[in-house]
Amino acid sequence: MVTKQDADLSRADSLAREIFSDVANKWAFLIIETLGDRTLRFSELRDAVEGISHKMLTQNLRMLERNGLVEREVHPTVPPRVEYTLTEPGQGLRATVDSMCGWTQRYLADIEAARGRFAR
Amino acid sequence: MVTKQDADLSRADSLAREIFSDVANKWAFLIIETLGDRTLRFSELRDAVEGISHKMLTQNLRMLERNGLVEREVHPTVPPRVEYTLTEPGQGLRATVDSMCGWTQRYLADIEAARGRFAR
DNA sequence: CCGTATCCCTATCGATACTG
DNA sequence: CAGTATCGATAGGGATACGG
């Protein structure tokens, strides 16, 4: 028999999985890392996140906004001015991204060595 | 002038970026989380990582192996038996993935709520 | 059992152009 | 300046088959 708890669990699981799929990608991580605790304009972000295209930036910002990880603030001036800031959940995820950055620094040499070995 | 240190830094940066691109994807994360501190066979992994295809699994395992995050052990029996285990750098990354899993659990409700709001 | 290769379709991505 | 839309090119990814 499938209980209500089971249903809730599997729903939570699939939601978690979905969030994972959304968020576990390099652009999202780089955007979150770049934002940090600052507030940045769209164009500032585009310049700061090396190699990201206009399209990828908007796409990922929408995704992050949809999941409530960034707040989007529109100043109805001309020209328009749109600013992005990490929300509290966003800051929480930032801790994860930070830990990955730390990991990368820590094991950079090991990884490079592993790559060298793998070439053979 | 571009000093040697500058060159080293930018090389380290681009390598770090490359590793980031490799590893910051959902399948890699799910594989790492699934492996944990266990040793699993290819087929066990495929069954354990929900929804992953044969192809994605091999592809990601090669990538992880190339970066020295998993160790691949081949038992030359018949039928063959191939086992995968996280290396020390792999375990390090696992901490990051764990932190992301914790984050997902923690903010699941907030995120769901944000999604509801965004629908409007 | 595990791995690679092939086919084939789809989603992704960059470039460009256009609107408010 | 910020955002959307469109269009090709290309990479991602599933299904399948076959080799070790």
C-alpha cells in the first residue's frame, strides 16, 4: 500500500531532484559566487562572469529567481536599471558554492596530476 | 608587464574554471552522492542513480576518473567486474555535494513557495 | 558485465536584431 | 540598459547493437 507519507516523500524527492537539476550547473554556480553579498546590475554581472553570454545570463537569472535564490529589483528609470541580490536561500547555497571553490583550490594540484596520468 | 606569477595565476584560474565546468553538473553530483564511502559496481551505480542512462554514467565516470575523483578497479573475471570508489579528492568534493543536499532539504519549502509566487 | 560506437533527435548555446 | 525572439550550428543525450 502507498501511504500519504510515501506520496509526500516521493513528491519531496522529485522536487529535490528537480532543484538539483536546475541549480547544479556551472553558470548558476558562477553567478552565485560572483554575486556573493553584493548587489549587481545585469551588465555588471555579465562583465564579471567571464565568458557568459547575454542569453545564458538572463536564462539562469530567471531560473534562480523562479526558485527564490535571487531577488530582482527593477528601477523604472531611463535607461532601466535592474539589480540582482542573493536572497537568504541564495546565501545558503552560496556556502555550498564557496565550499566547492575551496575544494578546487585545495586539490588543484592533485587533479592536474591525475589528468597527466590519465593521458597515458 | 605580465609576470610569471600572473601567468601561473591565470593558468590556475583557467584550470579551476575547467574543473568547475566538468564537475558542476547534476550527474556528477548524483554519482558522487551515491558512491559516498562505498564501492559500487557499474551496474549497481546505474541502478542506484535514478534515471541515469548507460551512456551518461560511463561518460561521467570517465570524467571523474580523469580528474582523479574516482578510482576504477577492474577485476579480470568473466563476466567482468568493475568497481568504483571515491578517492580522497573525491571524498573532499563529496562534502560539497553533501552540503548542497542539506541546503536542498533545508530550503525545500521556501523554494516551493517561491515557485508558486513566480507562477503569477 | 562492461565498454564503445552508431544513429538520430532534441535541447543548448551564441549571434543578431528588435522593443520598451 | 535590459529583455525577448529568432535562427542556425553544435553538443547533449537516449536507444540500440556489438565487441571484449
